[in-house]
Amino acid sequence: MGAIQLNKVEKWFGDLQVIKGIDLDIRDGEFVIFVGPSGCGKSTLLRLISGLEEASRGAIDIDGKDVTGLPPSGRGLSMVFQSYALYPHMSVRENVGFGLKTAGDPKAEIDRKVNAAADVLKLDEYMDRRPKALSGGQRQRVAIGRAIVREPSAFLFDEPLSNLDAALRVEMRFEIARLHKSLGTTMIYVTHDQVEAMTLADKIVVLQAGRIEQVGSPRELYENPDNLFVAQFIGSPKMNVLPCGVEGDQFSLQGHGGGHYPHSEVAGEPVKLGIRPEHMSVVGPEEGHCTGTVEVAEYLGADTFLYVALEGLDTVLVRINGSDTVEEGARVGIRFDEDRMHFFDADDQTVR
């Protein structure tokens, strides 16, 4: 079991409050990712759950038991850090089983658990090697194996892929997703990389300045962000944002055309329009919602990214099919998918 509940959790360092009254329910077996910019409090929140930091206020429950005052050893959790922290003089087998050995577990039980972890992580052929003979991804798997053998209620991952190169990060994302599916154990994972969050999580917790901005599935956050911060943080490349005006059921862009505004019955006037690069298309100069000049065209194979300087407005990024060709310097129209537009008020909250 690995259900975790945070009730009005706060963390103060002297006069500085870094976690500001967090309420969060994590169901047993969920893969939950804390994501946000540097300094948002995501690693501190993970350390509060693990017991490595003491909560200043509030309560932390694991499977219905208040563990707020318990040390890490009393919480039944396993943590995997970005540094592998393997013993260089020990073999993989010895590294994976070291914690069980120091706890005094019987040798037969240690061997059973170590062999089971090796099978899950595909480490069988590396068990007699030392860490220096392993790749970065293999070392990270050994560190995860060391956590698995403890059979915890939940795994806590603190940016475990940040030391790997791009190719290994992709490989290890798959390994961790496969591991969660195999074990079915609760996992809480911290990252600043929203691509990792989108590809791995059942539920994403978006943090900013010690507060939760929104909690939801990757699709919920991408399609229905609560505010401008979430809208621009989730999705790569990030959402384009343009100033807009509204009159009745029509929106308009300064110096350009406009289109249908779907929220005319809602109180509060929007001042910004958000549109993702993939929800825009290139048309003739007088056929779109706005007009601009292609400054840069980045061909990436399947996609081409166009940086289009809009007349009287900012530059926007448009994602088009890589098989389509648009020349740099061309004057083009940009049409929005009106069913995929987002509008934000003066407080950057989504208008719905």
C-alpha cells in the first residue's frame, strides 16, 4: 500500500516560507510527478514526504498513518537521487543488496530479492561488474534496484535522469515507465523537465513559488490549463500568447483580424489569447487571423518550426508538417484553430 496524503503542509527556513500550505492526495499505485521551475519547492516537498526535511506545519499521512514526526526509516519509503551513490569497490550484486545486509536480513532472503530486482531491471549479466564498468543508465538502474529490494510503500525519485545524456534519458524514461507498470507501486518523481512529466505521469502536480498551481493528468493540464503559468509551462514548444480585445462574441488582435469568442456569456473580459504552435496553420497573407513575415524556418524532419514576426505584435512560433516548405522572408497569414484557443483575464486566470 502506498496512499499518501498531505494536509496543509508548510516548510519555513527561518523567516522564509518555501512550502505554502500544500494539500495533496496521492492514491496507491499512482505515478505522480512534481514539476515546476527551479526554486518552486518540488524537491523540498519530496524531502518532506521522505522525512529528510521536517514539516514546519501540517500533517503527512501514509496509508492512513500520521508519519509527520517519524524519521525516514519509519516511513517505509525508498528514495532514488540524481547521483547514483554506488560503492565503487562493490559489485552490482553487493551494491543492490547492501542495505538488506546491513539490516541483518538472512542471506537467502537477500539473494531472492536481489535476483528478483535484477530480473525486473534486466541487470542479470552485469551482477558481477563494478560500477566503473557500467554506463550511466546501467548505474541508475542499479540505484533503482537498491531501492526495489526494500519493497517500499512508495518510491521517491529526485531528478534521477538529470546526469544522463539525451539518448540515455529517453531510454531510462522507458525503463522507469516499464518498472512502474511491472511493480504497480506508488511513485513520486521530481523533475524540471515537462517532457518527462508528460510522458511518465498518471498525475502531474505543477508547482510555483511553493504553491500548487494545478493538479491533473497530462492531457487535462495540456488541454484545460487553469492559468497562464500552467498553459505556458506544459507543452513543448510553449504556448504563444498575444494581447487581444473582445466585443460581444468576437475577439480581435491589435492591427489584425479576429474571430469567434466562445465565452461571451462569462463575466470578466479577457486580455490575452493563447494558442499552441501545433494549433496554427499557414495560409495566404489575407486569409488568416493575423499576418506576418517568416523570420526563421527550422526544419526538424517530421516538423518544421516557423518563427513568424506578426505585424504590430510579437513573434510567434508555428509548428507545421516537415514535408511543407515555407521560405524565410515570406509574408504569410496565420490561422488559428478556434476550437483550441485559450483566453486569460488580467489576473492570468483562464476564462471558461
